[in-house]
Amino acid sequence: LEEQFYLFWPGCLVMLGRTRSRNIAIVSIVLLPFARLASYALFPKSRLQLTAMFHLGIDQIFWGALVALAYTKGTHLKLKGNRYLGWLTLAYAVFTIFVLTPAIDHVPGLGRFVVPTVYSSFASLLLLWLLSGGTGILRSALQWHPLCWVGVISYSLYVWQELFLTVKAVEVPFPFNVGCVLLAAILSYYLVESPLRKKIQVFFLRRTRGGQSLADRGG
């Protein structure tokens, strides 16, 4: 699912632009819960893989893509003065953690049809709230430099942990396996991920209206 997304989403952004890509994401997050329900009824053999297939589970990642697009437009800054956003986020958190999650074991199909949407939308709302800057002491704690650095290399940590911790393709005893994950993530981020990200950002800046001169000034 994730690997297919990494091919599909950049292709949409390059060929269709941000607005049309955003519309694809919005349509997907609206329709895919119903598509999962239809697939559950029509294709019983695929029920265990409902949220792991691209055409039925990609909406979970599209929520994050929409947050990223909103962030680039400064939507999070417009939310800073909204006094209801924090309470809405807290209420959604209480509902998700204490109502929805325990209900999964008692309501058939809930975990396959509703939970992916609720979890993903809650994570998106939480991100926008944190990015808005109106979270007080919580935001200050999350801005602690060591914690921010872990966040910076978090994707590399996510990629490499499977090799040493989950699948354990490389057998290394604890706690050295954790050290191997950290070292691999650091090398991966600074030697591969960060340089490539800068090149990609420059590419998209040059495609944006008026972005040519900005990209040139930035190197």
C-alpha cells in the first residue's frame, strides 16, 4: 500500500498539479469507506486485507497528504486564533480512545469500515492543531530539540526498524539492535533522504508560478 502510494501520489502532483491531486484525495477519503463495505460483502476471501490494498486503504494516507497540502497553504496559521479547535481535538481524542477503540471488539465490521477513517482524521486534526501554535505547554514540550531531531529522522527510523526489530532479517541482540536502527536511520537521512528532498523541493518550486527565480536564489 505505502510503496504504491509513493509512486501514485508524486505522479499525480507532477501531472495533475496540487488542486486536482487534492480533489482526488478528498474523493477517496469520502468514497473508500463505502468501497470497503462493498468489498467486504462481495469478496469474502479478501476481508482480512481490506485496509491493506491500495484501492481500499489509500484514504488512510490521503488524510496526511491533505494535511501537507493545507500546511503549504498556511491553513494551520489561520486556525491559530480558533478557540474551539483545541476542545474539538480533545473531544475527538476522548471519543476515539475511550469509545470507538473499545467498541471494535463488540461491533462487527467497525474496525474495517469506520476505524481507519476515524483514526486517520483524528491524526490529521491533531497535526493541524499542533501546527497552529495554539497548544501552549504541549507544543513547548514537543519542540524540545532532542525530540524534534527524532521527529526529523522518524521516517528513516520507521524504514530501518523493520530490518532489525520487526522482521529481524539481521539478528542483533538488544540493545545493539536499537543502536543499529539509529545508526542506519542517521546515515539514511543525511546521505540519501535529505539531499533528495532538497532536489525535489527545488523541482516543484520551479514548477510553481513565479517559483523559478526563488528556486534559483535558493541554489
